[in-house]
Amino acid sequence: MSGDLKLEELVQTYLTIRSERENIARQFEAKDAELETELRAIEQVLLNACNEIQAESIRTGSGTIVKSLKESYVCGDWNNFKEFIMENQAIELLQQRIHQSNFKEFVNGRKEEGLPPGISTMREFTITVKKPTKT
């Protein structure tokens, strides 16, 4: 019985710590979002200043403002883009990572074939603690 009591205390402590971490994370995220909004507003003013005087950089006593162009690409038609990738053998245009749930489903349907070349499996046991359900 004393082992059960120890586990009871550990579970309660675990849940208390997890709850506190969640609270801290929520507070952090709220404050971080607030600060992020302030930074974006200041960045817009600084960008406008660069544009007004047609400067790529402005040196101040506190630091240098550097105007740069950030470019990113988005895909609006994945089926068409996948065809393009296949036709041009341009797999390097994609990021190298495995979609975990899709891959697991793929492998489960082909267990007798084993894993594809270059793939290995990492497994680890984890613990999940759930709050008691209210009855």
C-alpha cells in the first residue's frame, strides 16, 4: 500500500507541475504576442523611414536599420506541383522529412516488405498522466 501512496503523490505532483507549466506557457505566449505586435509596428515605421529616403540602411547611434527583401514561395496547387516535380525529377525542391502518420500507414500496409532503403525506426516508451475523470 505504501507504494500506491507514493505513486498517488507522484501523479499529483506531476499534474500540478504540468498545470503550472501550461499556465506559464499561456502567460508567455500572451506576452510574446503582445511584444511581437509592438515589434511589427516599429518595423513598419522603420521600413517607411527607409522608403521615404530611399535607403537600404540607416545608421543610428543605437544600431543600424537594414532594409532587406524576404522572399518565400507558396503552393496553391499541390497536385500540379507534384506532377511538375515528377516530370522534372526535381525532388530537391521539397523538404527532406517524413510525414510520420502517412509513413506509418504506408509501412503497416506492407509489413512483409520491411522498411524502404535508408529508413530506420526509433522507438521509446513514454509516460502519459491523465487527470481523473469525473463520474
